[in-house]
Amino acid sequence: MARKGWLTWWLSLGIFVVLSAPAFTETTEGKKRSNPLDPFQWAVVDSLRYPKRTTPQELLEAAIRAASVEALDPTTKFLEQFDEALAKEPDKEAALAHLGESFQTAELSRLERFLKQTAQPEQADAVAFLIDGMLNAAQKRRTDTSRLKQAAVDLGSDNVFARQQAATTLMEGGTYALPMLVGILMETVSADDETPLSKTDFRTRKLAETIIEQLGERGVRALTSWLGSDDIQRFPGIIHALSILVDSGCLPAGEKTNPNAAANLDLASVLFAPACIPEFGETTRVAALQLLVKLEQQGHTDFGGRPFTQDLACQMLTTKLDQLLTPAGIPVPDSLTEGEASITSPRPTVEQYLWVTQTSRPEIRYLPPVACRSLRAGHIARDLSGLGCVHPRTVRLVLLAQSEALLVFQNDHFSALNTLPTEAITETLSGPDGFSTELAAEVLDGALDRSMPLAAAVAAKAIREVNVSKPATISTIRPPLVRALAAPSTLVQFEASQTLATVSPQLPFTGSSRLFNRLLYFASSRGTDQVLITYPNHDTAELLKSSVAQFGFEASIASSGRLCVQGVRQSPDVCLVILSARLPDLGAPEVVQLLQQESLGEQVPVLVILDPLDDDNACRRRTRLVLSLADFENALLTDRLESQFFPSIHQPGTADEFISPPRFPETLTRIAGPQAMDQSWRQTQANHRLQRARLAIDTLTQLSTLGWDVRGALAIAQNGLRHAETFEPSMRLLANMPSPNAQQALFDLAWAPDLGKNVREMAVGALGESIRSHGILLTNSTLRIINDMYNISSRGGDSSIDHSLVALFRLPRQSAAADAQETN
């Protein structure tokens, strides 16, 4: 029978764990058995029995000490007693917070690791949830706003013990106590230089300054992010707090000692705007200027011997923004963050302070590296705009940062870009003289140079949203659009192809063939997740094909490296390549290198499969293969053992028998990212590919009306008739195509049995449009069928099919006078 304990109330904290008494007491009948204790272990365990432990803290401490000597049975017994004691606590959340503050993280981690290695999985998982809850409750208590505010008030108390407790509380709050400490700095400023502070205010201010000194580099980062907010009333206090930290030597390492300094916001960069912009107020400007002078005197910044002016601020901020908007400006990940529930692998992130309006304080968030870079670049871009810097280079950099920020914090970039209002896009790309397509083209060119695909996609769409008719303007914006067709980003390539087809549809021009090929590529999607298996042995390829099918992939087979590269170039649905290490034509590294070409868009992940011959007998060849693939980020060397795709039974027939899942999901996650096994994400991407296919087919239809030869899209249009998303655009494209095969495809569709009435009417209408535009191009056999239809009144009981089709081929009726004259 399940026992009520700490897990009973745990549900109120949002953590659901099923833990019963047998889960802690079953140590001899489970698959993991405890070993007899040696004399040293017995000595430690005996020392924990007396005096008797009754409180949750005492019992948890005993469990930790028993685990430190690897005594499993005593550890589980103490945890069982801890469960009972915790259930009796009136305020369990407060008890959890107290426990989290009483034990070091290292002690709790050692307990968790010990149970994972020796106890039942449910036991280890339950304790892991408990430890997480303790740490979270302790963190929540330390950063509670009302508690910190009360501590700030008590810091001015006449009672020394109250002041000590308040100081301890504020120090435990860390950077989350900064709003209270900054408030103290601003409240304890004398009205004028001649009026000294009272004894209480002076003491309170000194205590606050001492606590701020203890915050160190984290305090600098938190206050720097605060200067990026709209809370300008407290800027004087923020700058004073930064000055305290500068005096205590807490600034991060500079460029001379930190190789990643280009990706960080240095303190001087965020002080230029407060020191120069009149809207910040006299007090803020004086404090910022004084701190800038102090930074130069201490060697943290360099004005080059020039006096500090607004022009100098613009130059130095432009240089900093230029550094940020490069690959070197993307910070190195320093943490791993769990994604959604459906994604099992953690994502690399960067710890970044953000100003949170709801709580009115800077808080830690974990952002993707590019999003973190965009946030920092946005801070500098805002300051440059506020300073009124109008140099063309500065304007382009500011627009680049603003363009990237439109999409970088969105999970779905394609959908976010499609839903952005035109006004928002053009406003983002507006310079001092407003929006211009020439300026947007320059931003697009800069985004391509700096490997900023999101900014490039925004700029390409902005050019399309504004009608361009001047030949001089078109000749200016066309080159960067043609260049974008080869960008290593599917989103950029698609937006550039749509824009180029819209603003420059008249032939001929340099890049028109490239545009046509890209449109064919996007139009060929079928909305499936395809795996291209490249194996010279057909039986092995078929085995791999059936193996990956169970994971929701549709597989196709290629027998050589050249056919593999050709298949990837022709289909946007290929999301994985499984490549044999032995190919008849090209080596595996050569194929991977060809697949890495930027013109293909995003790099397709490649799994290079080692054959048994390579794995067992050719160690030298295998070593060379490993070394040759080491430089490719999108390639991973693996095997095709049965355990790769199917569950495996380990130690069968024994007490330790267990089943391990297939390794393929983990392997795919390593090479393609955690989202590769997320079904919802994959379905979203497949829908996006179908949407792009529909738009690309519509674009091809539009180009066909302007004289483009689109007969090369015949197979794509025929394939598009099989999908609801691309059905109507494909019919329109076939109708505009001067090809007998295209007209035949429309006739076959209109003549097909069991076709819905509305669909048949659309098919007949498209066939009629084709005949009116290009004449009758059908074969003689088809014309004989039409002749039979004309002479037979019905077919299959549905004469409407015949009449609607026959009407397309009848000669125009003559007038009555002409009929009478012909009769005479």
C-alpha cells in the first residue's frame, strides 16, 4: 500500500512522482542488490543511529553520510524516515527551502549519483525530483522580492542583529537584490554637498556598497543589462553601483586576456549613450561621464588621446557593433538547457541577464548563442540611434541588428516572417531618410557577408514588399538578390527567389537560370521526411530502408556518390543521408564535402556507415576515415549493427536482464540536433516545405506569362497534382505550359473516373485555358477518344463528363445568316 509522505504534497509544486514504501525498502529482491557492509561502513552507520534523528534535516544528513560510504540499505531507511518526518511539517515548501539552504549542492549531487548507480530507477528518480525541488524552493526563497524589500528596510535598523540578518538576506539574494540596493544608493544621496548624510543613512549606504562589492562580475553583467532597459529614472543609481564594482576590480577580462571579448558588452560601450543623450538627465550624464573617465584612467577603455565627444561615442559604438555582427560576435555556449518535453537532448545556451519588466529586476535567462548576440547588438544599435549617428556604415549596422532581432527570438522563423506586417518590416529597415530599396539591398549584402541569414531574409522580403519600377533601382538591387540564391540558408534562398521573380521578371539577366533552378527545387517538395540511403549493395540498402521507416522517415536509395549528391540537389525533402563508407565512384569524405556546398541551403546531416570489413579488418582505413570526417560538422561516423535500429536484450536469462532502446534516435540527435526526433517539429517543417512548394509553383506560373520557358517544371507540376496543398497551383502551371504532355496531364485529370464535381470543373477549366492559349496539342489517340465522346451521347451513365470536355473541342457556332447561305 502506498505510503503518504513528502511526495503527497509534492504534487502541489507541479512535480508528479509515484513513490511507495516498497520502492525504498526493496533491496534484496530487485535487480540491484546491496553488498554486505565492511567494518568501516558499519562504524559510520552505527554513528548515525544515536542520538535518534527526528527532523527532516537530521534524517537527510544521515542519508547523505550513509551514501558517502556506499551503504545502500541504511541510506534508503533514512530516506524512508525522512519521508515520514517531512509529511508532518506544517509548511512543506518552507521546509524544502530550509533544506535546500542547509545542504551544499555537491552533497546532494553525490547522493543522487549513488542512488542512480545502486538503487532501483524509481528510487533514484524520486530522490532526484526531491533534490530539484529543494534547490528550486531555496532559490525561490532567496530571490523573493517581498523578502528582499523587507531586508532593505531592516538594513537601516538600529538593531545590530536585524542589520546583520538583513545584510545576510541581501547577500544571499545575489543580483536579484540589486533593485533594493540601487534604491538605497539613490535614497541616501545628500541634497547638496554641504549637507552631510545622517548617521543612519551613512551606515545604510556603506552596508549597501559593501554588499554590491560582493556581487563581482555577475553584478556588472546584471547592471549592464539594466542599462538596456527603459528604467532611466534609476540610471544614476545603476551607474554608481557600477562605479563601486569598478573600484573593487570586478570587471570582466578585456580583449588582451579574453579571446571572446568581441562577443561581450564592455562597460564603456553601454555608458556612451547615458553620457551624451540629453533625455537621460543631467545627473545620469554626469555620473556616466565620470565613470567613463575612471575606466580610461584604469585602462579599461581607450579614447586614443581624444576628448570625449558625441562623435567619438558614435565611432566607438560603431566599432563595437561591427565586432558583434560577425561570427566572432556570437558568444560561446556556457550551459545546456533542456528543451520541450518531446525533445530529449539539451540545447547549448548562453547565460544572459535580461531586464524583466514584470518583476522590475534583471534576471538570468538561458538563450541560444545567436539570440544572445542579437540582444547585445540591439542594445548598441538602440544607443547609436539615440545618439543620432548617421554615418552610412553606422546606419547599415544598426539596420542589420534590428532586422535580425525581428526573427531571432521566434521559434518558427518561416511563419514569423510570413506574418510580419509590411509596415513593421519597412520601419525596421528605415534609415534617417526613411525606407529605400537601395538601402535594403545594402543591408542584404551585408547580412550575406556576415552570415546573418535572418537579417538577409527580412531584407529580401522588404525589397519585395515595395514596388520597384525604376530600371536604375532594379539594376542596383538585383546583384545581392542573385547572390542570396546561393546563401547557406533555405529561408534566405526562398525569400530571394520570390523577390527576384517579383522585381526583376524580365529576361534576360545574370542569374535567371539560377533563379529558375531554385524555384524548381522549392516546387518539388512533397511534404515528407526523406532519408537518402546511398549504398552500393542493394540488399543492405533495402534493410536500412525498412529500418529507418519505423522512425517516420520515407527512404529512397542511391547506388553511388554522384547519384546521392544529385538526389539532395533535386529534393528539399531530404533531411538525412545515410552513406556507405565504401562507394564505387567517390569517397565518403568527397560526398560529404560536395553536400556542404553553400548553394544547397542548410547542410544535410550525413551518417557515414562503417561496414563490418572496415570495422574489423581495416583499422588503418577506418582511422583515415575518422580523421577525414573530423572537419565536417554535418557528418558522423557510426555503424549499422542491429542495436542501431532495434531494441536489444542485455544479459538475457539473468537477474540483471534489461532491454535497451534503439540507438538511432540518439545517433540522429547527435548529428541533426534534438529537434530531429521531435515529431511535431518535423511535421511543422514538412508543412513549411509544402507551403514553399505552392508559392514556388505560383511564381513559375507567373513567370510563364512573361515569356519564361517553364517546360522543365512538367514533372514537378504533375507531382503537385497529388497533393492538396499544391493541386490548384499545379493545374494553373500546366495550363500555362506550351507542352503536349502538360495538356495531356490536364485531359487525363479531367477524364479520370470518380472525380469530385468541383475538382472536375477546375480540371476542365484548366484544360480549356491551355487550349485557348496554346491550341490543341493532344495526341491522335486522345483526339480519337474525344471523337468517340462526340458521337456517343453518354459514357458510364454520366453525360456531363462528355459534354464538358467535348465543348472544349467544338468549332464555334456559325451565325444564322451564314447557315442559310451555306444551305442555299
